[in-house]
Amino acid sequence: MSRKKNRQNNTTNIETVNVEANIDYDKLALAIVKAQQIVKAENEKARVEEAEAKKKDWHKVVNFVEYPDNEAWHKKAIHTIRNFLCTFCTLLTFKKKSATEEHITYNLLRLCGSSIFGIIKWILYWFTICFLFSSFFTIQQRTIYFDFNLYYIGFSVFSFIFARIFRIASYEIENSNDRQSIISVFSATTCFLAMIFALIALFKE
């Protein structure tokens, strides 16, 4: 009996070694990566379809109609006014039973996030103008003198670059359909602004 068991164990070990020797780990890794890419693409497709479905449902609630982008300007103006009036009237008479999805909450967060970055953009534009003015002129006793300053030119360039970056960020938030990313960006932005205001209040004291 012991010899038979030893033979069976040896045979099993040999088969296991042969199976492991026949595995191509490079192909296995590529197959795993390909499967992950397929799953990721399917999840992204499902997310986009869900966002489009929610968008269409909201348009039905507020009686919003989508028109072609390539139509004439006067038709586009008429359709824009029509959609605005329908949306405005619907919001005035909005009923509790119609609030089944977080459309308004999501759009408010997106609008607030985009507006915050837009305000920062215009503040940086104002700094750019001030730095450019200070690069060539100086004010002493209510009199303007010509005074070239290279440092202020560098500050104006950096301010303008960051203004354009915040401009792009505001467009990204405005065009985004990812609810989780918008909520995350809005939370991070409000926390950052709260920290800045707290530091300003601390230094003032």
C-alpha cells in the first residue's frame, strides 16, 4: 500500500510540475490586463449611458428640448428663449413628487465649483494687469513715474498662466458629468478656501 501511495504522489507531483512548466506567464499577464481594460471600458460606457439617461429625464421634467447645434442663429436664439421660459416656469411650479433625482443639487454643486474657479480666474487677471502696470510705472505722491521693473513682469506672466489654468478648470467642471468628481472637487475647494480665510483672520488678530 505504501508503495502505491508513493507512486500516486510522485505521479501527481510530475503532473503539477508539467502544468506549471506549460504556463506562459507573459500571455497570462497580457490576458489579465486586457480583461481589466475591457471591464474598465464597460464601466465607463455604463456610467456615460447612465448620465445621459438622467440628463434626458431631467430635460423631460423641465420641458427642455435639445435642438441641433448647426441651426441658424435666429432659430437658436428663439429656441434658447423657449427653453429658458419653460425651465423657469417649471421651477416655479415644481412639485415634491417630481424630485426623484438629485438634479438640482448636482447642478448647483457644478455651478458653484465652476463659479469659484471663474472668480479666481478674474482675480488673477486683475493681478496680471496690476503687475503689468507696476512693471513700467510707479506712483509717488499721486504722481506717476516711469520705472521699469523686471520682477513684476515675471509676476504678471505667472499670474496670467494661473488665470488660464483656472479658466480651463472651470470649463472642465462645467462640462463634467461625473457626480463623484464634482463633489470631491467642490469639497476640496471649500475646505481650501476656509483654511485661507482662517489664516487671514488669524494674521489680522
